[in-house]
Amino acid sequence: MKNYKLLTPGPLTTTDTVKGEMMFDHCTWDDDYKQITQEIRKELLKLAHVSEEEYTAVLMQGSGTFGVESVLTSVIGKEDKLLIAANGAYGERMADIAEHAGMDYVIYNEHYDQVPKAEVIREMLEKDPSITHVAMVHSETTSGILNDIEAVGKVVKSMGKVFIVDAMSSFAGVDIPVKDWGIDFIISSANKCIQGVPGFSFIIADRKLLTESKGKARSLSLDLYDQWKTMEVDGKWRFTSPTHVVLAFAQALKELKEEGGIPARSRRYKENNQLLIKGMKELGIHPYIDGEHQGPIITTFFYPENYDFKFADMYTYIKDRGYAIYPGKVTEAETFRIGNIGEIYKEDIERVVNLVKEFLDSTGK
């Protein structure tokens, strides 16, 4: 298989040393392995700037969506009501989860190029006091927009509600002081900004609220409380864990620290993103999101004008030369997306911009 780098929001390009950890087979019952799980959980709390006394970390088998579904179906009881703030496919997926689970919920939709507004959420909570939980996405990779979870969190906490954040593509790539921003449950995945590989999600949860969720789960395998109670004893997962993925993630955490932690990684991602946008604008290709709300993870670009342009042809051209990009996910405009997280550096961004230029020059206007 041809080797190429991933310019996507995850799975992403990993280091050889992270991949190398998956060469070892490990027993799930082994004390050494369980200790690795416990060390991962402690390190995640540090990245979230929270204490073990108030918060805990739970690892959950499956993709990031499994983690989101685990939280929504485990902590929102039959007497509760959920408000979902959505401005993209992943916020809308929360509504799909709620619908499948038979939850009482309401959705506040914003256009894909606009952030959900804290004042609108306040008005909705004031009008409907039966709402108990609020959920939203931080980095909405449908468009690349970075939502203002800090402002929303302040409103949610001031109203005495529970705040759930899908930080799938932002946690550890953007610094998030979880408690300070009023977040009760935050969800991310192994194959995002920590730069591990796919196989499990993780949830950082308020201990008190997690304890109160006992018996609420609508699923056996996604029962967040039961997963936590088992894992809290000695690091044992309830059901078979993705051992190779866990070992790779432990190595990825070490490499995050070696890079300089979240500040250094966030800086690299932002520099990649700014260089990408600048280079594409020089080619006459403009981002879908304005500068104020553009996140550092992935950027959506409008199709170039005045060219005989076909995305599939450009995708193949770029992939054949070492990089994979993403098609667009915005419904009302013709777009494509380029991510810049993972083991991606300045020279990669410059190379991709040059490849886009070469492709456009070859197509003709």
C-alpha cells in the first residue's frame, strides 16, 4: 500500500514510535497493563487542569461517537431534558443519538458558519426550566469552526445545568481548563490531538455527577458509570479493551509531553493553520469560516473559481504525491477540507499548497 500523510481531523499521521508500540501483544488482565490504563487516566486529568478529587477519567471502547453516546445515554435520565446546540454534522449527530435513545430533547441550530450564541442558550433555558443538560461540539470539523464553549459554559453553570462538551478534535490541541469553563463531561478520542490511533474514546467527568448517574444508562456496553466503577478499582476494563491502541496512546502521551505539552502542540497547529490559509489565499482559494472563529484543526475551503475544477481529480493528484485531504461536508456550498494536526509540520503545509498550485496550473482556466 502506498504511504501518504493524512491532512485530516483524525485518524491522523502518527510517529513511528507510536506505531511501534502496537508491535507488542498484551494481556488485558495483566497488572502491568492495568497500571498503564491508570497512568493514562491520571495524565488526562492533568491535561484537563482538574483534580482527581473532583473529576475522573473513563476510557471507553470504540470511536469518538461511542464516547458521546455513552455520556448522553448514561447521564441523562428519563426525567431529564437535553438542549443540543448544533452548527454542523457532529452536533446534529448528538440529536440523532438522543432520537434513537428516546430522550426528551430540543435542538438549537445555527448556520454552519456561525457559532451557537450563549445569549440564545440563556433565553432557551429561561423559557424552558425543564431543560437539565446542555451539549455542544467544541471543534466542529464539518466546517472547521471553533465554538465558544467558555461563554456557553458560564451561562449553563449560572443556570444550574449540566454541561456536556464534545471536544473530539480539540482536546490537547487547544488548551481547555475544564472546570474553569464549567464543563461537567468532556469527550475526546485516542486518534485526535494526542496523536494516538483509533480504538477508544475517553471521558473526563465530574465525579459527583457521574456517581449520580448510576442506574440511568440505556445501554449495557456504553454504561459510563459501570465502566468507571470497574476501571476505578485497578484499571481493568469491563470488556475486552483495545490493548494495542492503549499502548500506542500511552506512548503518544509521552511524546506530547516531550514536545512541550499542549502549549507547544497548540502553537504548531495554529502555525500550520495560518500558513495553510495564507498559502491558499495566494492561490485565490478562500476559507469558508472567517478569521474570528476559524479553528486550528481543519479548514474548509471554497472550490477555486475560474478553473475547470474537480475535487476527485485534485484528491488523486495530491494523494499520489504523498498527502490525503478531505472532501467538503458543508451542504450548501462546494467545498473541500484540509487538516493540519498530527505529525504535520511547516514543510508539509508548504508542500501541499505547492501541490494544489501545480494541480490548478495543470487544469487550465
